[in-house]
Amino acid sequence: MARLQSVWLQELTWEDIADYLQRDDIIICPVGSTEQHGPAGPLGVDSYAAIALAEDAAKESDVLVTPPMWFGDSPHHLDFPGTVSLRTETLVAVVKDIIHSLHRNGFRKIIFINGHKGTNNAALITACRSVHQYEVQDVLLALVDPMYIGRGIASIKEAVEHHAGELEISHVWHKFPHLIRQQKLPPEHVDLEPIFSSFVQKDLFGGGGDTIEIFWNSKEQKEFTPNGSFSDSTNASPEKGKLYHEYMVDNLVKFIGWLREYKGPIGK
Amino acid sequence: MARLQSVWLQELTWEDIADYLQRDDIIICPVGSTEQHGPAGPLGVDSYAAIALAEDAAKESDVLVTPPMWFGDSPHHLDFPGTVSLRTETLVAVVKDIIHSLHRNGFRKIIFINGHKGTNNAALITACRSVHQYEVQDVLLALVDPMYIGRGIASIKEAVEHHAGELEISHVWHKFPHLIRQQKLPPEHVDLEPIFSSFVQKDLFGGGGDTIEIFWNSKEQKEFTPNGSFSDSTNASPEKGKLYHEYMVDNLVKFIGWLREYKGPIGK
Amino acid sequence: MARLQSVWLQELTWEDIADYLQRDDIIICPVGSTEQHGPAGPLGVDSYAAIALAEDAAKESDVLVTPPMWFGDSPHHLDFPGTVSLRTETLVAVVKDIIHSLHRNGFRKIIFINGHKGTNNAALITACRSVHQYEVQDVLLALVDPMYIGRGIASIKEAVEHHAGELEISHVWHKFPHLIRQQKLPPEHVDLEPIFSSFVQKDLFGGGGDTIEIFWNSKEQKEFTPNGSFSDSTNASPEKGKLYHEYMVDNLVKFIGWLREYKGPIGK
Amino acid sequence: MARLQSVWLQELTWEDIADYLQRDDIIICPVGSTEQHGPAGPLGVDSYAAIALAEDAAKESDVLVTPPMWFGDSPHHLDFPGTVSLRTETLVAVVKDIIHSLHRNGFRKIIFINGHKGTNNAALITACRSVHQYEVQDVLLALVDPMYIGRGIASIKEAVEHHAGELEISHVWHKFPHLIRQQKLPPEHVDLEPIFSSFVQKDLFGGGGDTIEIFWNSKEQKEFTPNGSFSDSTNASPEKGKLYHEYMVDNLVKFIGWLREYKGPIGK
Amino acid sequence: MARLQSVWLQELTWEDIADYLQRDDIIICPVGSTEQHGPAGPLGVDSYAAIALAEDAAKESDVLVTPPMWFGDSPHHLDFPGTVSLRTETLVAVVKDIIHSLHRNGFRKIIFINGHKGTNNAALITACRSVHQYEVQDVLLALVDPMYIGRGIASIKEAVEHHAGELEISHVWHKFPHLIRQQKLPPEHVDLEPIFSSFVQKDLFGGGGDTIEIFWNSKEQKEFTPNGSFSDSTNASPEKGKLYHEYMVDNLVKFIGWLREYKGPIGK
Amino acid sequence: MARLQSVWLQELTWEDIADYLQRDDIIICPVGSTEQHGPAGPLGVDSYAAIALAEDAAKESDVLVTPPMWFGDSPHHLDFPGTVSLRTETLVAVVKDIIHSLHRNGFRKIIFINGHKGTNNAALITACRSVHQYEVQDVLLALVDPMYIGRGIASIKEAVEHHAGELEISHVWHKFPHLIRQQKLPPEHVDLEPIFSSFVQKDLFGGGGDTIEIFWNSKEQKEFTPNGSFSDSTNASPEKGKLYHEYMVDNLVKFIGWLREYKGPIGK
């Protein structure tokens, strides 16, 4: 069978999709954000991460990708210009509508890739859980996040990773090199313990002890990170980005392979 | 003053935006759709139209563009696979959140370009009118739609224009030639009068007489347009697309010029 | 078969409606507004327009009319006392509930007459499109608006028509003569171009070139139309109102005739 | 000072309202329903009751009345054709929007007259309580209902009063005599105890013992009241209607007199 | 058959509930509030009332009770610290979700006991009526409130009863004696007529004449009841509380007995 | 200064709270669930966990606790009777209302304890983040969850911990011993890898590798865990529960100590 002419839904006609649905029912939906990523990272970092993962995993697996959702849940970045944040409720509604549309099309396995580590997940989890319980049973919904599928490779980084950290900057640098302002990579590391207690999460990729979450808003964030970055990213590099990216694409391709064999519903 | 390195917000850093806001407060937001456009047009036609208009007008005027909103209000296309439709309420919420974020950033003149002729407007009008009346007064919101700023050039087309018509296919053909399936341009024209009475709108670009709107759903549409196109687009061409595109970009550039001089609030 | 004792639903008993539904399934729902119409027009102008059209077309066609919805979407008039505006979302909810109730009753063809030219349409379109796609398929919903079914007669007017213009004042004058303050008909015409750019809509009944919509709020409107009227209505007259009214009633009667013959669903 | 030319807002111009607000800040808002009232009562009974009370009390007190809200909360009547019911949430939204508009106009004392005994009150109470607590403090909101201000005269009736009972039929008979089908006044009385236990409310005007509310839907109601009336209304008469009406108008006029003297906020 | 090991759902396992549902389908849901009750009553008075009634009636009838809902609709008490109030819309949503869950479990008769006299009822009525009409037909929903099932015993009190009155204080005193501050029982009685007109409700347990409801907010309440109590409760006693409690439990037990025999749906 | 007579808000009067607020502004809010916990655990396991942690930490720290929220977000348990689940949106609304009420009272540091490991967090995070960004800035909101503050002690368990696992059963056993059915502790361990791929989370307390979340609904859960428990809890014991409980209380007490010294806003 011929491979897809493009993995991107928006570049194909409805007849192409009808053909695809004859042989497969998997689709990937990249969800990012438009939010400040410090002086060196473009506002689209999270979206570019989701787009790159979706596109490369899809190409390798010959599955479809929806157009990206460029806007995510970024309230605490709103005091940095250029940030465009949806309320959580809005993102929930968008994701529900996407699921309903794709389900009506005939897709039965939908993979959301959240490029916006963690922060979109309240919305994504709310939407997926609710739709699957109350509205559409015969669909498998999965949520992929670099914070969780990149753990195994995180040891390549040298600095603590928080917002705009070494790995996510490296990731975009690898795939979209012209978008990183190399001369502006910030060496500062924000020490979060005095701000959020010793129960703060030590690193986005885990490894910490007991944690308690304290919520902060955009004014507060502007206070403790005047340049918008939480992390020292001077050790970022396109090489690290490549390792990080390919590791995650590999995971995704493995998962898609498993999913292709999966016969639902879950539990049967 | 230096021009923007890119007109796309997502490619810039927050510091770039802060600089821009020192000298200007205009931003364009392209809103499209992901919906079937017949056998020859890609699912992204409306989004590509909005993106192309936004990008070219922005480059010429040196103003910013937000990332595109790829999903619009397309319920009546849902029986054609690949269509991803938001409910009107969802799109209202997205647009409101975008306005609030941009306003908080410091933007004071926001131009929405709706590539999805007419159909997104219920949501865009609801959001803009409501935000401007009840929530944020010191912002000017404008809505641009090819259906209304392309009227003056519409006479170049030969066929009646409805969904997936000669001009919108030509538009994408001009800007994204690899996305049009030339060999599949449909010659059929759906005669709408027997379906919707003699009060049906004769052509999207106007010129008709008295009209009454009848609402149809996706099952009904699938009945009366089995291939998804309402219009004969065999006369579409990249040349027509160029004329159409440049005419609208010109209008936009003129409007942005006027807007730049505008001192609000409206009425003062 | 006996004609209806009254066309107004509220004046009949449920048994009368049950009888009517044995022979017909059409109903008209007039939606107006309660908003200022300058120094000469009563606050109910739009509602009276919808009521008059509904009642006279219904009498001629022997179909039913629901009680009127007196409140519409009028945010930009709120700085003139007496204006009572619903939020768009509220009007959407009202219209959806009306459709659901009438559908449950057994009505299958519902005609909304919007007396409030254009401005209620975001809500009416949202409600009708959404209900018909997602909730109730076996109903035909139509939307009638003087702005669109009165075009063919609009040439009888002498002035540019915008809010509180010559034709809508004439309309009420013809049907409810005691409600027009003839001595207060305003001669002023608000020149909208300096306020809204050359892309402003020239006249509510069409005829203009390329347009871009700019949204204004009630404070802004109070600035540019201190007396509430946008238009010179000194040429209004009950005679013009009669021509205008009868032309539109004729259109409505023709449409109802067509509708009576219509066998749905659309597309079949 | 001259009295109002009309008590109905919709018949006046915004300048008339501006004048009124120079001397008074009271307005009445009649809220009814469009629901079946048995074989003898028109679908508008509750709306006519609210309209009549509002108009006559307003004329006597020289205060304003908004246009009526013809649609109320009537789910359990939906199996009788002609009933048009709003969901409670919709009616809450309508009432909130009316309060906000009137408050913005300058009204500070708003009296809702609910013609739909009891059943609209969940919505009216929700809206009034919520707006007054969270949104607009400097307004006095009052709720009038025949079920509560007609108690003192209820002894003139001979039958137990429930839906479509002797007094509400008499009320409409007195004010709108052509709308009552005298030959169809139902003699049946539905014995509610076997259906709703001995804790059922014995009569809408009180006098009962301990009660427990059981909720019923429209299908159930159609079962236990096939003709739509709960009550024997054969003793209804325009004379009783007159006594009932005038008693309640008197109460309203007294209350408006008290309200005029009232200096808020409450508690000061 | 063995009686329940506990009447409280939360103390049992799902297998216990499955067993119970083999033999019965009744469950009680106590809804209270967390709001100030003057200097002598704990913030949980209304919740304790609902809990006590639910538990004792359930034990006597061998039926289940859900965990209590401690938070109710108490906006006008918010200026007294310790009050935690839900918006009416929130409580509606909670109650709807509870009904849906219990219905899915297999319960078919659900009794809400509202310990918060009257004030929660807008939410409870909205939720029950709406769910039963539009969402779940095969369930019987009942609403019990001390204000309505305690009328027959109310004559044992000596003072006028309003918020934090003699009977509700006595009720908690009987069941939870350590929670009443006996030395702080307030002797003041707030005279409501000068504040709310002569149409004010004279006593929560009825007996008044014609009434008109005026809505007040928390700031206003703090003005007219500085200590939070509306009523003289110096005559409260555990003995009265016992009489009051047992009277209501008796009513509940009778009602549950009737309910057990009831074969729905209502009207059949 | 005297310690609190009770840490439970509902047992105190508003005057007690006013006194407390003179010296402190911290309050704990326990949020649980009512959901099946296998054959040995009561439906209230999560609520009891939150209650026990809140009460003991509060007693040790002399801070207040609100009444518990017994209902949480448990959709995937709905096919086991006794489960009462709120939709995520409902729980968001409840939590927002609680925050607003407590903030209005004068509390400035609110600690939510989620006894329902992880699953309530979409709602809790949505509510806290949204309120703190958009509605109430001068409040510190913290979220505590056994899944995150119990990590350091989790090594005392012998089995893999998922729903109804060894540690959460031990926890309730220690504090509420009569509620555990010891003879019914299930020895089964559900192997999740075949069901959810090798990217499944290995243990609720962490330690796993790369993960991808797949959403399942209640029907699917009933398939793969017919008795409701995911985990072997035969090694549960009150001794382990004591260690686990005291470890977490210690963490909480430390955190409250830090919080007491904290001078906001965050970042200053």
C-alpha cells in the first residue's frame, strides 16, 4: 500500500483521509503553547517540540498528524509579552471538540503530544477522561509528554531542568536551529527552594523526593525570573537536542507499533 | 528602526515582542479551519488563505502575526473525513482568550483574518463584541474576511462561487501550488435553489437579491454535494489566485496604514 | 379546514395546537430587541418589526406564531437608558430552548424573524446551526431578517440607512403610528468613514464595496451618535413603511408556500 | 411632574426613560410562561397574569414596566403541544442580563412579577441572589408571585387550587375574557395524594401540613393529568378574577409606595 | 435479610452496596451548609441537622445514606468568617452529578435532605427537575426540608424562628450537645419589617400573610444582624430539639415506608 | 494564646474563626472521593486519608481544617456500585468557590489535601491556577497528595502500589481499623503492561521509566479488575499505615511551619 503523500492532515484532501481510514485509524494531535521561553528561546518552543515529535514519529510510522494547536495553558507567563494563553476550560473544550470530530471521521486511536511539559495536562486529562467516560467509548486516547517519555535520556543534560531548560532549548535548536538566540542563552539558575519550600520539585524529569505543589501567578513569576528562564541553558546544544529528540521519537514509534496491534476495548 | 526579523510571533522571543511594543501595537491573528474542500482542495484551504493574507500584509506593513488557529467552526462538513470542527462556543472562548492575552501584552489593535468565509464569523463577532463591551475597552478589534474584502476583485472569476469555489482554490494554488490536485478540479455546480428556495444566496461575493438563510447539517450536505464541492472550480488558476491575493493584501495594507494613524477610542 | 382562531400561540389552548399539528408543522418565532432607536423611535422598534412581519405573514399563510422575544443582543446601545440587552450566549440559550420545545411539540419547520437587523444573527446562527447539527436533525430552521429580505425594496428610501434609519422608522410608523415621535425625526447623518475607515459598510441594505468590520462599544457609540440615531430619518413616512412591510410580507408568504411543499431532509 | 405617556418601556424613547430616571428609579419586569393550562386556559395564562398585574400596578403608581418575558421554566408541561420551556439555567441568564442592563440604565429598584406560580422561582431566586451578592450591590431586587401575594384573598375560591385552577383562570377571564374557553372548564380534580404521598402540598395558596416535594416530568404529568389541568375550575368567574386581581394590585401599589420611600442599602 | 452494617455508604464496600441493591433502591443524601449561625451555633448547624435526620431515619428504615455535602448556598453569610458558600450553579452541578452516579449504581429513589432551610432549594430544585425531565427518567427524586416537614411541631417554640432560631439551635443541641455555646444564646430578635416591608415572611415555619421576597447580600446582612443571628434563641433546649428531631424522623420514616411501596413511574 | 478548641471549622462559631484570623491565616481543606476500593476497602478510603492527614497535621500545628469534600473525580470507578463521582468541571467549581469564600473570610494560605491520589489533581490544579492568576492574587494555594509527599516512605511496602494498594489500605486500617475487611484483602495483582503497553506507570509512588498515559473508562476497568482492586494488598497492616501516616503528617507539619514564616507574594 502506498505511504501517505504527507503526514499532515491539512495538506491532504478528504478523499486521502478516507483512503487512510480504510487501512488505519491512528492519528497524532500535537498541542503546544505560545509562551515566553526566556531570552534565547522563541515563543513557540513547546509547539515546535510537539510538531517535531509528531511529524518525525508519524513519518516513521506512516500515520497522520492533525494541524498543531499553537495555544496552550500558560497563565503564569502572561506578564511576558508574546505569551498567548488559553484558560484551562477553553483548552478542554478544544480538545473535546477535536476528539469528537476525529471520532466521527472514523479515527479510533488518538495520540495527543503535549509539547508544553506538564502544564497543559490538566486540560488534556480532563478532556480525554471525560470524553472517554461519558461521551465516546470506542476510542483509545493517549497522552504523550516529553517530561514523561524523555526521562530515560534526561541524564545527558548537565543542569537542572525547569522552564526553558537545557533539554528543551536543545530540542528546538536541533530541529529549528535559526530560532535559538545562542548569544542569549541564560546562565542563571533560579533557586526555587527559598521560594517554594524544600518540597519543591527538584527537576522536571524527576529524581526528587517528597513534593508539595504551590501555585504561582504571572506577576510572581516575573518577580523571581525577570528574564523568563528558570534554568541555566548554556550547556544546550543541537547535539543534545538530537539525542533527546531521537530517543523520544523511538519511544513514540514503539508505542505506535504496540497501538497498531491493540484490539480494544481496553480490558478485553 | 529595524524591521521585524520575522512577522511570526512564535519565531521571536519575548524580548523581541517587548521591543516591538515600544513602537507599535498592531497584531494580526489568522483564523482558519480544517475542513474538506472537495476532491481538489486540501483540508487546510481556509487556514492557508488566512495565513497567506496575514503573512504578506504583515511583511509589507511590518506588523506581527500570531500563530494561526487551524481549527474553525465547520459542523456541516463533519461527514467528510478529515474535517475537525470546533463548536461555536469553543471558538468564542479561544478568541476571547487570545484577545485577553494580547491586550495584557500591550497590543491595542488586533485584526482577525478569517480565512473560512463567513462561517467562523458568528464566533468571531460574538467574542469581539462581548470582550470589547464588557471586558476590555481600550482595544480596537477588526474582522477581515475574503468574502468581504475580496468583493472588488470577484469579477475575475467565471463560475458562481460557493464552498471550494474558483477563487478560493485559485488562492491556495497561487500560494501553495503543491497542495492543489489539479486533475481533480470538479466541474459540477450544485444548483442550490431547489434545495434552499429561491431566497438562497446566489454567490458568496454578493450580487444576489433578497435572501433567507436555511441551516443544513453535515448529513444533508453529504446528500447534496457528494464530493464536497459546491462549485465548478475548473476555471481556477494560480494567476487568478495571484490577482485575488494581491488585491486583498493591498486592502489589508491600506487598512493597517489607516489603523496606525487611528487614535482611539472610536468616536473621539 | 377551519383557519386558526388566532395566529398567536399564547392566545390558544394546547388542544388548538394539537389540532394544528395534525395539518401543518410550520411556526414563526419573532425575535426583536429592546434598544434605543434615537429620539423618534420607541425602544421596541426591532420587536415591533418582527411582530408585524410575523403576524401579517402568518395571517396570510394561516400558520402559527410564538410569543415574541422582546430582548435581543444590543450591547453597544447600553449607554442609552431603556436598552435591555442579553449577552449573545444568553440569546443562544433561549433560541436553543425554543427550538427544542417546538420540536418536542411536533413542529418541524421553524422560521425565526429577526427584527433587529443583523445584530441578533450571531446568536441565531449559533443556536440554529448547533442544534441542527448536534441535537435535532429532523427540523428545518430558517432565518429571516429585513436587512436581507427587504433589499429589493430598499431603493424607495432617500437616505443612507443605518441604525434608526428611514426604512425601519417608516415600518413602525405604518404599523404602530402612535409610537413614532414625528416632531423628533433626526436630520443628522453620522459620517462613519472617519470613524471606521473607508472599509465601513456603506448602507445596511448593501451596495457597498469591500468591507472590514470594526467593533465598537456603548461608550464609543454614545460619543459618535449622541442622540442615538446614525441616520437621517426625516424622509420616513407611513407610506414608505407600508411598501416596505408589504414587500417583505409578500416574500415571507412566498417562502412559507415553498416551505409547505418542502419534503426534507434537505438534500434528499 | 407629568405622568408617563405609557408605562411600557418598549413604547417610549430613550429620552423618555432618561427623564423618568431623573425622578424615579423603580421598574417592574413581568415574567410569565408559555405553557399549557388545560382545555380552557390559553398557553399564555401565566404571562397574561404577570402582564396584567404589572401594568395595572404601574399605572396606579406611575412607574415603568419592561416588555414581558413570555417564556419561563415549564419542563413538566412539555408533553402538551404549545408549551415552550426554557431550561432553568437559561432563565437565570436572561434575568441576570436584564438586571445588569437596567442597573446600567440607572434603575435601582427592580420588581420581578412572576406570573408562573412558583415554578420560575428557582431561576429568579438564583439570578437575583447571585447578582446582588457578587455583581451589583447597589440595587434592590424584589420578587412578587401571586402564590404569595394572593394568599389573603384565596378564600374566595371554592376548589383546591393547583395548576390551571379556579383563581388563575378567573384572573385571565377578568382581564382577557376572550381567551378563556368557558365551555371547556374542566370539572376534574386530580387527587395528588396517591401519586405524591400524603406529604404533597394540598393547595398552592398554602394551608397544608408537613410537605415533601417529589419531582415529576412531562411524561408523568401527561399520565396523571391527561387534559393538562390539575384542578376543578368550573367555579371560575370574571368576578372572582376581578377581586383577586385588584387585591394583588393593591398589595403591589402598597409595596411600591414603601419602596419609593426606602433608602438603601438594606440594613442602613 | 441482614440489616446494613452501617447506613453510611462511605463505611461500606462496593460489594455491600451491590448486595443492598439486590433488595432495595432507596438512598438518602444529606446536604447542609457551612455558614455562621450566630454566637452560639457552630458553622455546621445545617449540615448537622441534615446528617442527624438522615442517619436516624435511615437506621430506623434500614436504608443507605451518602456522605454529607457540607457546603451549600450561603452567599448572604459571607461577611461572617468561617462561612464557605458555593454558588448556586456549583451546587446544581454537584447535585446533578450525585444523581447521575447513584442512578448508574442502580438506585431509583433518592431523597435529598436539605438541612439549610430553604436557601439550598433553588439549587436542589433546579438540579432535580432538570435531571428528571431531560436526563434520567427512571428515578424518583424527593426533597425534604425541616422548614416543610417540621411545620407540625413548630408550635413548641416560643420565639419567632428565622436564621439561627430556637428550633434549629435546639436540634443541634439535642444531637451534638457539645457544639452549642449555651452561654452565648442571643436574646435579640431582629425586627425585619422596617427592613423588608410589611410583606416580609413572618416566620420560617409559615403562618404569615401575603409576602414579597427582597434579596439581601452579605454586607447588608452584617448591617442588620451584627451578631449573625436573626432570632431570639434563649428558649432553645435539648428537650425541644428532641421533640423536633423525632417528629421529623417519624415523618421521614413514614415517607420512606410509602416510597418503598411506590411503583413508578409517577402517574402510572 | 489559647489553642483551638477544635481544628474543625464546622464545630466552631464564626466568632472563633474571627479570633483565629487575628493570629493566623492558614487553613487546610481535605478533598477525598467516594469510590470503590476493592473488596476490603470502604468507599470512603480517599476521604478518610485526607481527613486523617488534615486533622492530625492541624492538631499538631494548631491550624484550622474545613469540612471535608467527600466527593471527587472518579469516573472510571462508576461501574462499581457506591461510587459517586463529580465531573471534573464540577469539582473545579467547588474548589474555586471554597477558595473565594475562604479568601473573603481572611484566610491567605490554603492547603488542599487530596486523598484521592492523582485523580482529583486535574480539577485541583485547574481551580487553583485559574483563581490565583485571574481572580484572587493575594492568597497562597498549595496542593498536597500522598502520592507525592509519601514517596520517601513508600519503600516500606512490599507490593506494587496502584488503586486500593497496600499503603492506602494500611493507612485507613491504622486510623479507622473497623472499616477494613481484613478477610477480604485481595491477593491479585493486575498486570497492567499487556493492557496499557510497556509505557504504563509502574507504581503510583514512582520509580518507573518513560511513561505514556492511556485513558480508560469504567466499563473497561470493570473488565480488567473485576473486584475493583489493582493491587495485592495482603501485606497491608496498621503498622505500615502508622509509619506511612506519621511520615506524611511530619512532612505536612514541616511545610506548615515553613508556610507560617512565608511572607508573600511569592517572588518578593
